[in-house]
Amino acid sequence: MPNTLATDAAARRSHEQTPPWVSTHPATAQANQLVILATGGGKRYLITLRPGQTFHTNLGHFQHDDLIGLPLGTTVHSQLGNAVLLLEPSLSDLINRIKRNTQIIYPKDAAYLVHKLSLRNGDQVIEAGTGSGGLTIALAWAVAPAGRVYTYEVRADNYQIARTNLERVGLLDNVSMFQQSVAEGFRQQGADAVFLDVRTPCRFLDPVRAALRPGGFFAALVPTTNQVIELLADLERKSFADIAVEELLLRQYKVVPERLRPDDSMVGHTGYLVSARPVVDPTDPGRWLSEERKRYAARKEFEAKVQAEEERRRAERPDDGRRYPRLPLP
Ligand SMILES: C[S@@+](CC[C@H](N)C(=O)[O-])C[C@H]1O[C@@H](n2cnc3c(N)ncnc32)[C@H](O)[C@@H]1O
């Protein structure tokens, strides 16, 4: 019988002795690569480096050829001598700088959704509506290179803008786009996760169930509490479990180490994230509701019984429950 602890320790030692890994990210700016030019004033320009082209800003212009081949993270200067920082774009840079035709998901919500939907390389995830493709970028980023996003959008203009945005950030190869309403159902089955960002997600729980693998991950983003309540009622009716309602508040800080404090304003409300898992329990799916939900239901049932008993007793006493008979009126 091999001593597994000893084997593990040997594997760990050999791993620790390997030389530092080589990053898969290019160390220098490449032709046809997306880069960020960040100014001291907080502006961030997302551009694709194309040989022979010029990028114009109010700080002066930059020749793409001068930037190609420079190490990322380098300070570069316009012809007017103004400095900007050449950076590799982050996921937030990509999402925040796409062309918009709709409200797009905020990075805080997109990041948490990837976590709630438990996405990883290789997953198959369905999304509707595509909108401007903001969330599609985050989903594709999470499941690439082996996974795929299947995204549905009913409006032709939004579909086209999202397509252009995805192509620009280089993620279109990981996405299948459908210009189609969720009401017609999804074309996929056995998906690992489904996410809805449409006005009435509660209307589409049957297509969601049909598309998800058993125990897969479902989530929706809705802006009002009324929509959350509607969705909760339907999730319960359609035997979803592990239901959660969450809201994220993100506070930015003024980066002054000697006087560190939050920004004066913050984004107050973006949306409520509702997540759930479809369960298979033909006899009693209600057993998987939260303890609070079951306690509340039990209390309501008890109150209804008490009320019914009071009504029954009242009906048995024609004197309306008085101890003494009514005196005749003068
Ligand atoms: C708020 S936007 C989605 C924004 C997107 N999450 C993003 O980050 O860019 C909602 C989109 O859903 C689309 N939509 C509404 N109902 C739909 C339906 N039944 N089927 C497919 N798309 C729908 C709308 O046209 C709109 O583009």
C-alpha cells in the first residue's frame, strides 16, 4: 500500500523546486492587440494596435508603431510630451468600454455571477438577453477557451452591437449568438448554467428548466423588489431550490494613503441577484425550501387553523360569544 502522504509531500517538493512559471500574457504590446492608454486624469482609452495608424487624444497623438513592441506597463509620451501609461486591459476595462445600446451589467455583479454560477473553463452557459454584450464578455472570459456561451437577444439592433463588441474584444469565437426571444425556448440542453437579464424572468422558468442539466445553476438579475417577489413565487412553484436573493454594494476609496477614506458618492442600486438550482424531487420539492420559508409557511398554516377554529366556535354561539343573553331592546 503506497504511503500517499509521503507521495504528496514528494510531489509538493518537486513542484516547489520547479523554476518560476512563464506567464502566458505577452510581455510587450503586440500588433493587433487591445491595449489601454491610461492618463493621469483617470481616462482610459481602449485601442487595438494597428501598424501605421495614429491615435488622437486631447493630450496629443500616439503612433501605434511607437507602442508596438514596448513592455506593457511602460510610460509613453504623445508628440506634445504628455505622458500616458500603456497597459494590458483588465476584464473591467473591456466591459466598461464597449459600445452600449442598453444598460450593461456592473463589474461587481458580473464578477459575483461568475462565482454564483460556478463557471469555469469548459462550461456551457446560456444567457438572455444579450443586451450590449457586457455580461457575455465576462461569461466568455470565465468559460474560455474550452467552454461556450449561448446568448439570446430579441432585438436586431442590440444583437448587432453585442456582436461587434464581442468581436472587438476577441471573444466572439467562444460565443454562439441567437437573435431570438427566450419565449421560443433555448436550442441547447444539458447546460451547466443559465442566466436571465430580461424584464420578466419568471415567465421563462420552463425553458430554463428544459435547458439546464439536473442540479445546474440558474440566476437572474432584476432591478425591483416586486420582480424579485414574482420570481420567488414562480421558482417555488417550479420546484427550484437553494434559492438566494442578494444585492452587492461596492464602495470605492480615494487612494490617498495619508487620508484614506471612501469616495463621496457611490452607485446606490444596480439590481437584485436571484439564484436557484432546479431540483428533482417528485414527492416533496418543498422540503428543499429555506428554513425561514418553512417556518413562515408553518406559522401561516397555524394562524389559518386558529382563525378557522374561532369562526367555528362563533358560529356555534348565536349570542355572538356573550356570557349573558341579549336584553330585549326597550
Ligand atoms: C438590460 S439588457 C441586458 C444587458 C446585458 N446583460 C449586458 O450586460 O449588456 C436586456 C436585454 O434583454 C433583451 N430582451 C428582453 N426580452 C427578451 C426576450 N424575451 N428574449 C431575448 N432577449 C430579450 C432586451 O432587448 C435587452 O437587450
